[in-house]
Amino acid sequence: MATFPPQPLRGTGFAGPLQEPPRGVANEVSMGANMNLLDLDLEGLAVFCDGLGEKRFRATQLYRWIHQKGQADFEQMSDLAKSLRGKLAGVAEVRGLPLISEHVSADGTVKWLFDVGDGNAVETVFIPETDRGTLCVSSQAGCAVGCRFCSTGHQGFSRNLRTGEIVAQLWFAEHRLRSTLGLTAGERAIDNVVMMGMGEPLQNYDALVPALRTMLSDHAYGLSRRRVTVSTSGVVPMIDRLRDDCPVALAVSLHAPDDRLRDSLVPLNRKYPIDELLDACSRYLDAAPRDFITFEYCMLDGVNDSPEQAAQLVALLKPRLPCKLNLIPFNPFPASGLTRSPRERVLAFAQVLQDAGLVTTIRKTRGDDIDAACGQLAGEVQDRTNAAERLSRRRQVIPIAAGAGA
Ligand code: SAH
Ligand code: SF4
């Protein structure tokens, strides 16, 4: 398994044009109306090749070249028949996302900003750990859910990413890191993907599922289902569909132990309240690759972090389903008007959960010197939803926890 040096890839805080771009691999970008092969999972590629009069094994070969080798140039795909290479050149291409910037944090976290057109840009973050590497991938330009504590939510929503734009983030990052870290053939840089970047993945379901299939395919990235995580604010019908179509690890952003508070923090709760959400989580477990659901809980000072609320959370979750709690220190940004819970308060909250037998972790904040931490991803969004105005109106109506606010 790959290990990652603790030092930055390219010096602390590097921001600017790439030096030594890997040649002939995943950073190649061209524009055009051709079919972008990154939009297709293996099944889709087989249908596409069939349309060109080519057999299925050709699709597998092509898929492997693109995803396993990071090759974008058909001419370089040496074991593909010359005639196929010729056919592809006229109708298809491997179109990555134009890279705007790359920042490397002091702790080795890397953040890339990609141009997705029309003034929109999305962010992707690589988080190295001693024994694995995690990529945090975006699913939308902006997000329509509009959570109070989330920088992406404050930017509003522009559009869904296409499958190819979701896959391009992994395609680029994997091959960029492999060449920068000097990994040998067979070593991989990324073992985990978390759909925790910008956007609500289950509100972009049709593009998400083929992207997940490519992440999982042994002919592409070969990631384990347990190591691909979809994080959701709770789109209940789509949790059910994901269970049937492509069950991967599920993380649910809960953030509150009761509907009143959750309504004000995660507006989607008004449509799918906690009770319905937990029922969907129980159903998901029937097919899930892990036998628990992870609940994320962003710790907001004086809002959701009291010991009483921890006890409420225990009473809510413990009798209903096997779960793990992941407490996320709030990553502040000016427009939120919220502050991070003090460390002692987070520890006291975690203690209540642990004492009740709920496995609880406190997430380490990574990459905050480059604004790459959870919820700080801001990209560039041409908002079509008046999010800033709506959120500033809602600012006044967050119920404050009894006894909190110390
Ligand atoms: N839309 C999905 C996935 C993207 S957000 C979701 O909401 O789950 C990924 C995670 O970051 C979520 O758990 C979200 O609640 C959390 N998050 C958002 N803003 C944050 C912030 N400012 N500080 C800490 N975590 C935040
Ligand atoms: Fe959207 Fe998730 Fe941010 Fe909420 S936390 S606004 S669902 S990206």
C-alpha cells in the first residue's frame, strides 16, 4: 500500500500554475462536442463500442487505458487495433477538467480547483494519511440544500456535475499523485473516496451512480465498496435507490438530535424529517457493505453541543440502528455567524455518547491553512438560487440550546 510523505508535495501553500505537469496523462484537456469517455461506466463504454462495431473486450481495454493508466491519447493505447484508434479519434475524447489551481497544505493535504465552465469552479481535496489516501470529491457546482453552517450552501446552487466531471476529479488526482509521489505500477495513491466535497450527491443521483461504478470497477480504480462513501444531508428516496443500485458506505449528516433544530440547520429536514431518515438508514443496512451507518455531527458552539443534546442523540439513535458518530469541529467562515464548539465541550459531548456505547470519533481537521477543511470548500458558484439572502434571513431563527452558549 502506498505511504505518503508528511511533507507537502510542492512546498507549503503552493498556489499557481503546475510545474512539471505529467505528460500524456490525466491533466490533458481539450474541448469539443465529441463523446467524453469519462462520462461512461464500463457498461456505457461497451454500448458505445458496440455502436462502433467493436467487441466488448475492446471497451474493457479502453477503460483500463483511461482509468488505470491515465492515458487520454488514443494513439498511445498501443494494444488497441489501429482501426479502432482511428474511429475513436473522430467521435470521442477523454476530457478532463481544466485545472485552475493547486494548493498544498503544511500537513500534506492538497486542494485542486477545477473550472467547470460558465464561471463555476469546484474543489477536490486529497488527504494523505500514513497508510492510506482519501479523496474528497464534489458532486455539484454549489448546493441547493443551503445548510446554515456550510460555505458551499451559502454560495447557492448553479448546476449538477456530469458523471465525467465527477470521475475527472479522481482521474486527475490519482494520476497526478502517482507521478508526483513516484509510485510504481500497481501502487495507488487513493484508496478512499468520500463524496464530501461541494454539493449534495443524492440530488445528482443519475450522474453519481455511473461515477461510483467507475470508482468500484476492477478495470478502473478498483476501490472497495466499504471505501467509497456517499455523504448525504438526507435525501430519503435516493437513499433507497442507492441501496438497490449501488450500495456503498453511507454517511448521514445529522447535526441535531431533534427536528426543530435540524429544520433550522439542514433545511431538507422539513421535507424528510429525522424519523423518516432513520427508517431509510435502517433499510439501507440490508444491502450496505458496512453493518453500521456513520452519522456526521458538526459541533456548533451553543447550538447543538450541550450534554443534554448528546443524551437526546443517544436516545434517538441507540434503540434504532447500529451506528457510529463522527463529530466534526465546525470550520468557521465569516458569513455563517457561527463559532466552533470549544474543545472541552466536544470532548464532553463525545464522552456522553461513548458512555452509552456509541462508537464516536472526533474528526481531525486537515488542510485548514488552505481552506480545504470540511465545509470550507467554496469554489466559484454562479448562484441561481439567492442563497445568501435566504440564509441571512434564516440566521435569526436558529433555536439556541438550553443552557448552551458558554
Ligand atoms: N452534501 C453532503 C456532502 C457534502 S458536505 C452532506 O451534507 O453530507 C460534507 C460534510 O461536511 C457534511 O457532513 C457536512 O455537514 C460537513 N460540513 C459542512 N460545512 C461544514 C463546516 N463549516 N464545518 C465542518 N463540517 C461541515
Ligand atoms: Fe449542501 Fe452538504 Fe453543504 Fe448542506 S452540508 S449545504 S447538503 S454541501
